[in-house]
Amino acid sequence: MRRYSRMLAMSLTVVAAAAMIWGCSGKMAAPEAQANQEGTKEGANEAAKTDEEQITLRFLSYAKSYEEIEQQIVDEYHKQNPNVTVEIEYLTNLDSKEYLAKTDVMVMGGEKIDILMTPSPTHFTIRAESDSYLPLDSFFEAENSKPEDEFNVIYRVKDQVYGIPAEMKYGVVMLNKDMLDEAGLPVPPVNWTWDDYRDYAIKLTKGEGANKIYGSYLHKNNEQVMYGITSAQKGNKYFNEDGSLTFANPEFAEFLQYRYDLENTDQASVPLADVKALNLNYYEQFFNGKVAMMPMLTHVINYIGDQNYPHDFVTAVAPLPLWDKNGEHFNPVGATIYSIAKTSEHPQEAFDFLKFWCTEGVMMKGKTIANIKGTSRLESAERMVGGFKELIDMDSFSAYFNDEKWVDSYEDFVPPYQGEIESALLEETDKYLLNTQSLEDTVKNLMERGNAIIKENQ
């Protein structure tokens, strides 16, 4: 827009000067001079308009499965901004690891890219620290705004904003309501605890061998060995407020012991050994009726209506259980973060599109929760289930998203070496859950390895 304004101003100045010269000299009749002035203005305007319409934003994505709906969003933006064309290039389909490897090389090589995405704060911080993205604060300031005024969750790196979190995902427990009804169990309230979860898991487990239905399924990712911490405190699950590691906190070891007992003593949750050896797909385990409860993130709700997972039972939802019944309702946040690449040739236009994509675009897409300040979670969540409400227990759905005590819990501090700590976490906790290392040694090793990583990076 600034380029357009300068071109237009220069063109009009030239036309005005020419008119004055010809008028003073008397060498051109007034009507003819006016017609030429008008023609020159129109030509300048058309040239500027044509130039502006040539702006194309290059958006690299890893979400090809959403290509159809995302094209509709891009088309809507083009209707509102006919001078901007957004071209989405899908490098992978939901393989963010491969996507990041490819785009890192492209940015380092100086390729012209406008919009990039990252799947987590950990991946985002590494790239923001290395200046792969442009800081956005000045763009917000130009609008007399602050990122925190417009969005619920904002990640700052080096005290600057390098991306807008969107497509929010929160902790949730999916429950097979038909199995709850059969066991005579009510849908859990929003203040249920991990003790309640264990009681439910035991009562919902039935059968033997290949026909066994487990009451619980806990996956092999780092989120699901850290529930003791995320249920007990807000913020980064790996670091306390003083910067020390949380692995020495009692809740960390207590939850690991809890999970071990649930899988091995109670035999009420799918053993990690089976999860890893059989490379189990958690969607299939739940929708095929092999498990009754599954803690996950809210994006899984979309799969209730996915034809790849046909089922006829009703799904109820509940928050992640509390560590303490009277504790705060911390809900861990996941997000896709959208940024402007440092190689962008149209940063202002990229920023304008980014805000649309992360607000109206999220609502149009209808697959996740919006991060828009002042927008109810339930409003955007209901868009997710519009086509399959008959498969959702809407009472529990509404109770979950309307929880008045809900607290967004997200990392306001994410060091660039956090990925190394996450890798160490899974290596050590796997040893314990697979019965090859004691709980005491697991905590000891994690503290030693984690502190060594911190020291190396200081």
C-alpha cells in the first residue's frame, strides 16, 4: 500500500505540474488540456492498480488434507483484497518434521517465502531465535495495538513476537458414553481428579486377550508422562518459575508411578510396551471401541465425524483430571504458530493476511478453537461438530468448553534447547514404564541430563 501511495502521489504531482506549464503558456486549449490531464490520471491509477494486483504471497504448508477448505479461505481473502493473491504450497501432509527440514533449508538458501508455520512452541522458538522469522511488534504498533490485546495466547522470544498462534488445541479426555452407561458411570464433572480417572479406568476395563477392552489409553508422547506437572502448575511443564527443572517436583514422580500402576498393576490402561511394539494409532484404538477413555488434545474431536473411523457410539468429553480436587483448572495449550519468513518481499501484505488467517480463517476452517480475544471457546468448538452432533454428548461438550474456572496454561518461557530436554524425557521415562529402570534412577538421570543440557547451552 505504501508503494502504491508513493506512485500515485508522484503521478499526480507530474500531472499537476504539466497542467500549470501548459496553462501558463497558452499553447493548449483548456478542454483539451483537461481531457489529457484526466487521461493521464486514469492511466496512472490503472498502472498503480495493475502493479498492486500483482502481489503474490507464497505460503508453505504441511496440511494438505485441508487443501479444499483452505482454498476457500484464501478465495475469501482475495475477494476482500483483490490486489493480493495467496498461493499455498503443500510440502507434506501432516508431516511437520519433514516440512521443517525442507523449509529450514529454503530459508537459509534465501528463497522468497512469505508465510511459514510451526507445530509447537519448541519448534517455533528455535527458528525465531535464529531470525528465520520477522518480528511482528512494529506491525501491531502501526495499528495502535498489541498482540496480547487481540489474542489470548502469545509467545515472545527475545521479548518480541515472531508469530501468531492459531488453531488452538487443549487437553481433553474422550469417553465412550455407551461404555459409561453400560458400567453405570456418569459423565465426569469438570472437577474430577486423577484418582477418579483411575477408578473409572478399572471399572471400564473388561474381557481378556485379543477381546480385552481397556478403560484407559495413554500414548507414547511427552505430554502423557507430564500430566502430574501440567495438572498441578501453570506454564512451561519442564521449568519452574525459578528456572529449575520440574523433574524433581513430587508430582512428576507421582504421576509416573500412577501411570505404571494403571498399566501394570491395575491392567486398566494399554501397556506402553504394546503401544510401542504394535505402533498403535490412538484414533483407531478409541473409535474401534478398544478403549473407553483417551486423554488427548481437542483436535481429535474432528475425527468423530471422519469417515475413516466409522462408529455409532456417542462420545462424551471431560477436562483433563485435576491433581487436587480444589486446585486450579489448568488446561495445557497446543497451537499452530504462523510467521512471516525473513525472506518475504511483501511483509506488510503478509502480516495483513496472517491476521485474517488466524482469526476469520480459523472460524471458517472450523477444525480447531480460535485464539481471538473475547471469542467464546464454545462458539468456535461448535463449528467443529456441526455435521456430526448426533455422535457427541453435547451436554458434556458444553460443560467442558464453558468451564468458568478454565485457565489457559502455556509456555511463556521456551528455551531453544527444550527439544533436547524433551528427547531425554522420553528416553528415561520409557525405561521406567517398560520396567528396565527404577523410578528413583529415572528422576536422577533426568535431572542430571537436563541440567547438563542447560549448562551446555548457557
